Amino acid sequence: MLKYLVSTHRTQGERDNDSNSIPKTEIVDLCGLTHEDPDNPYCGCARSFVGITSRQTTTTAEITESDMTPAQFIARFHAGLTAMGLPNTAELRTGAANDAIELLRIAAQWPVGTVVERRGQEICVRTFPDAT
């Protein structure tokens, strides 16, 4: 079974600056950082994940698992980028694979059902599965 991060509404509201504009559960990526302050009132990049299809953001993600293979996960990740209109270059494919693998590495650290949040460069546990 493959563990990965998806958007979640669980634990939303624990922080004053929580938000989730992703309409349904979706595989998430990390937003690019323009700064390191997760409490910046004007920009949420340092506290957000972004849906790979909707391109909407959330401040919480949950570890889930499925029988998807790593290659299928990477392909979904890549498809999300090309759907945005990015050119399907070797550089994009390599970058998508590297980013997807990093997200799989992050998700592998915790049990399914764990809710995490982003605080700048760190992904931190907000709650473990048996805590909610």
C-alpha cells in the first residue's frame, strides 16, 4: 500500500489562519515558498498545501493509502502539472518525479489518518489517528 497526502477538513479551525478551499479530497503538493513565515497575514504559501488538480489550497493534509503504485502516483502528479498548461518537457517530468517522491517520503513517516500542517519548511503532526 502506498501512503500519500490528501486535503482534509479535519482539524480545520485549530489555527486562526486555517483554510481549505479544495472542494473535495485531493492529492496535495507543497506550495512554492516566497517567504518562510507561516503566520504572514498576507500570504499563506508557508502554511499551505495545494491540490494537484484543483490548484486550490489547504492548511491541513491527511495521510491516506491506496493500492496505487509509486509510478501511478508520479503520473498523477505529472498530469496535474501539465493540466495547468506547463509544457511536457524532460525537465518537468524529472521535477514532477522528484517532488512526488519527496511527498511519498514525507507521508511514509506517519500512520494513515495522521493530520499534518505546514510550518515553513517543516511538515508537523497536528493530530494522530487515535486523537480525533
